[in-house]
Amino acid sequence: MDFLKLLYQRWISFSSNPEILDTFLNNRFLLIFLVIVLLRIKYKTYHSMWASALVNIPGTILHELMHYIVGLVLNARPCNFTIFPKKAADGSYVMGSVGFRNVTFYNAVPAALAPLLLLIIGFYINRYYLPMMQPTMINYILYVFLQTIIIENAMPSGADFKVAGMYLQGVLLYGFLFVAWVLSI
């Protein structure tokens, strides 16, 4: 027990040293290294469907929740919501899904690409929450972990892009609106 207590005290002393904190928190190399380590740990779980599901559940919940909320707001009528993995016909695993009963030209693109809204959430966490955090290594590691989950799960899947492209009218409508928005900036 004394060994653990001594180890804990040394860790606190080391991690609260202002020079160490400054080196750790302002080092892009360490940030990229930490993200890659997190992703490697995640990919190591892919040999087991259940280990992979456990590691992916927080991100899967966020990803599928975005589909569900946007589908609900735009009258796509979500009819099921699952975060439990299942084996697809091609042998791959589907980590989660949301089914809709009323996919139309005006709601297919936003409902399918809804996880991109997570990028806005990640941006606001970075902009407004990070400056308020106490600068400690643990907070920084938790911040990187949270942002990695948010940003990675903001990317639409291949199935999402298929649904988004189902209606040419919707693709053209939202493409036109996007171009008009970009030109207005």
C-alpha cells in the first residue's frame, strides 16, 4: 500500500509541475501521438465484436442520436434505434442503426449526414469548454479522448452516403444551398 501511495504522490508532483504541464499541453506531437494511441487501442478490439462494441458504444450513441434527432425534426419518422452490433450480410459488423419510415427528397440528405453536426459540438467544446478546464494532464487526456470520440463518429458511414444520395432532387437542393452559403461568406 505504501508503494501505491508513494507512486500516486510522485505522479501528482510530476503532473502538476508547471514546466511539465506546459510541455505536455502545448505539444502538437504529443497530441497526435495520444490520438493515434487511442485509435490503435480501438482497432485492437476489432477481433471481437463485443469488445469492439464496448469501445465504440459512446461514439455509436452520439452518431445514431444525431440521425434520430434530425430525422425526427425533418419528419423522416424514425422507427428504430439500436446501438447493439449485428453482423451484416457481407460479414462486416454494423455497430448501430436508425431506421426511418418516411425518407423523402427533403429529409434524406440531412438525416443521413446528421452526424456531421457532431463537428459543431466538438468545435464548441474546444472553443468554450477547454479554456475553462483546469490545466492538468488528466483533464487534457480526457479532453483528447472526448474530442477523438466526437470527431471520429462525426464521419458519415458508407450506408449514410447511400441514403443521402437516394434522391437526386435532395442532393441538388442541399448542394445548391451549400454553394449559396459558401458564396455568401
